[in-house]
Amino acid sequence: MTLCYAYMPMQTKKREKTILLVDDEQENLRTYEEILVDLDYRVLTRSDGDTALALLRGGAAVDLIITDYRMPGKNGIEFVLELRRLRPFVPVIMITAYGSIETYLHSISLGVFEYVHKPISKEEFERIVHRALHAPKPENMTEDHP
């Protein structure tokens, strides 16, 4: 009797993408988290900029940050200003119900990937997240994960 062995290449599992959600409204956190988990992303949630920054200072590796603009303590712009010192290349999506041209321009000048007005449809949210995670990275980018 002859035995045949089929060659099966070892499959390495890609590290799942991790997304940090920052929003003081629990309903928004739950809604966004549910959508992202259904898309097989790992999701971390924080209710304000300070606790999100503490998480990142503690070494949490994230591939994308989605933040609200209007929050207690630091607003979204102040959060992104501090974030850029810690993680200069991580993409950020800012979501707001209180947008203005000035806030939009300031956000974009800080490298925010997308500035979105609420309400946002599930399909549009998914599309923006996908684009942010698959956008070309700067050539001189170093790994943002500690």
C-alpha cells in the first residue's frame, strides 16, 4: 500500500484589525461597535479623549481611531492634537453632529482621514472604515504598534 501526502501550505492568520472608538454617547459606541464586530474587527471603546490617550500610552496597538468631535474634557480636535504626538500615522475618522467649516479644515490639517456628519448610514460607515484601513501609508511611515 502506498501513502500519498498532499502538501498543505501552513496558513498564517492575519492579525485582525483593531479599531478604537471614542465617544461619550454610549448608544453610539454600542451601534458602531456592533457594526465593526460584525465585520470581524477587534474593537476597543472609550468614552472620552483622556481615557483613550491613556490606553494608547499603555501600549494598545490600534489600526484606526474613530472619534466623536464633541465630548466632555477634550474635544475631538484636542484629542487628535495629543494623539498625533503618540501615533502620528494612525488613521482617524471624526464623526460629528456639530460640524463647521473651521472644524473640518482644522481636522483635515491634523491629518484626519475623514470628517463625517451624523447621522451616517451603516453602509457609508462601513465604506469609510474600509477605505481608512486600506489607504496607502506614507512611504516613511514606521509601524505605529509599539
